[in-house]
Amino acid sequence: MAIHPQLEEATFDIAYRGSEEPQSLEIRVKTGGVAELPLAAWGVGTLIECINRGLAGGLEFAPSQGEAKLLAGPTGEGPEVSGERGPGLRFQLQVAGVSPRFLRTMVEYFAASGHPHPLISLTIVGGLALDGSRLSVRDTELSRWLDDPAAYVQAWPKPGFRVTTKGAPRGASVRVRLQNARAEDVAAELERTFSAWQSAVLTYPNLARDGRGLMDPHCVFARTRTDVLARVSLFDHSSAPVRDSLVNALSWFHEKITPIAEVDVAMP
């Protein structure tokens, strides 16, 4: 059984091969009726932000290679556009450096996009021919991932900084020590990176791995001259995939914003 019951009756047409080079990505969403809100369009915007913040990399691509932009389709912003709430929507993106496993996150983001109506079908098709390698994914692989609570984007093995982990009785905390920059000078960028990470793991499983996880949407931040501490008091997630996603986000920050010396992670 999939972790997200809204996906149980939906059908998928998935054909994607990851690449460092930009390619087109077409997304078609069909729901059982007009949604109350433009959730699909908002979801696409969030997914693009996640890709651009390194959260779609992993074993296959360095997080800093992730790029995405919307070429066509509704955004859900400004005055309402006819059809932006469905029941049929089409989005055209350009993406690069997106791990095949990130498509699982994309699928789960669309699970409730027709609320209060069900998701009927979802198509995600890239611009490259499949080659049977681990960079290629079809419906069968995606279905297996949806049944596996650990099958999310894995951590980039060369983040560029030391990562230490320990348990926590409740909540979760992350301490980021910078190499050279003053924390106050990059705090806004780091907080935005944490926000993107929280968005990326929104659909990840809970600690018991029998349903969707839960995290306080607002981190509490504190800083010294070289350190930034982020903490959430409510945290019910399976820690390994969430930690992998965090490493990818901070690897992007390390490459794109300023070098990180070390990261300490405390999660249940």
C-alpha cells in the first residue's frame, strides 16, 4: 500500500531520464473535478524552488547542478486564470540535474491537488529517450518507490563538509558552522534554504513509516558569529531520508552561497 492513500486509485504515465543537461519535462494532471484552490500550480512552483535549491540531486547529480523553470502553465498567482484549478492541467518545465527519485516527490505533491476531488491520472514525461540505466524511470519503478518508505532522493556523497548525527528525544535541530562568512551576512539565504528543505520533505513518511510525516513549518533560528542553529519542536519523520535531503540542500548552499565547515544534525 502506498504511504499516500490519495494515490491508490490514480494511474501514472512516467517516462523520464535524468541528465546534467537541460531537457523539457511535461506534466499533465487530471482530477475528478475543479479543485477549491490552484494546488497543482502552487505545487509546481514549490517543486521548482526545491530543484533550484539543490533538493533534487542525490547520488546521481550534485545538488548544485539542479535547475528548473516554468515554460508554460498556470502559476496560481495573481488574478485567477481560467482552468488553473483543473480538472485538466498541463505544465511545461525545463529541468536539469534532477534525480529520477525526485519524481516520487513530484507525484506525492500532486496527490491532493484536486481537493476535494481525487487525482485521476498523472503524466510526467521528459525530453530524453530512456536507456535502461539507473537514470531512467517508468511507471513500474515509480510504483515500487511509492510502496517503499525509504525510496526518496539520497544524499550526495561529496557534500564538501563534515556531517555528524545524533539522536534527539523530541524535535530536531541542525547546527551549521560556516568556514569564513559571518552568519549574519548569509542568514537570510540559509533560512530560505531550510524553508525549501522543509517543503521538499513535506510528503516524507513519519517515524513509524506508516503514513505521512509531520514537522513544524517554522524553524526557530539562533546564530553566533560563525554558526546558525535551526530547530523545530514538532518533528515526526523517518530521519534517514529527511537527513539525506538536508545534506543535499546544504551542499547546494556550500557551493552556491558560502562554504560550510561542518553540520551537526539531531533527530529522533
